[in-house]
Amino acid sequence: MKKLSDSEFEIMKILWSRDDAMTSNEILDGMKGQRDWKLASLMTVLARMVEKGYVYCDRSTRTNYYNAVVGEEQYRVDEGEQLLDKLFHRSATKFIASLYQGEKFSADEIRELRAYLDSLDCAEKE
């Protein structure tokens, strides 16, 4: 799938925040404080997102309803894999080392990461 722009990602976060379909006006309301868009601008971006396969538009009634086709977790997995491929040659160790060297982890986050990795190791042994 094609990558989402920053504005498309903001729209996806709004769609992911609800379990049911949303109208364009509801999406626009959700964007208040983030982007000062007119409805026409939003409609252009939504059409592009439909073309990319991220959003479904139900046009069966007078009002169009939009749903996310790609779930938030699936998007994270896909983006994470692309990042690892592009920058770290599929090495999670190199990725984590780069964050550590950039001092992006607190002591609590390191403990949490260690516990998570230990839980994965235990699951493999069982």
C-alpha cells in the first residue's frame, strides 16, 4: 500500500477512534484544532484515501459514510516493517540501539522493554 501523508494519518486516527462509520462533517469536526480545513479539502483527501485502499466510502444513501479499511494495529505493523527494512536492514536490535544511543529511553522504559522481551523468550520455550 502507498504511504499515508501526515494529514491522511490524522484522518485515519479519527476514523480509528470510532467503531462506526463517520460522515465527512463528523471527520471535519474531529480535526478541529489540528487543521483548519474546508469541507472541499477534506473531501479531496478522503477520495485519495479511498483510492489508496485505506478508507471505504458507503455511497448507498444521500450521506456518504467513511470507514477505515486498514486497522490501526495493522498500519503500525506495516509501517514498522517498512521502517526496519529501510533504515535498519530488518534488525530490531539496530533500531533499539539507535534509540538508546539517542537517549530516547527512560529507565522505566528499558525495564518495560526487558520484561517484554523476557516474556517473548519464555513463550518460545513453552
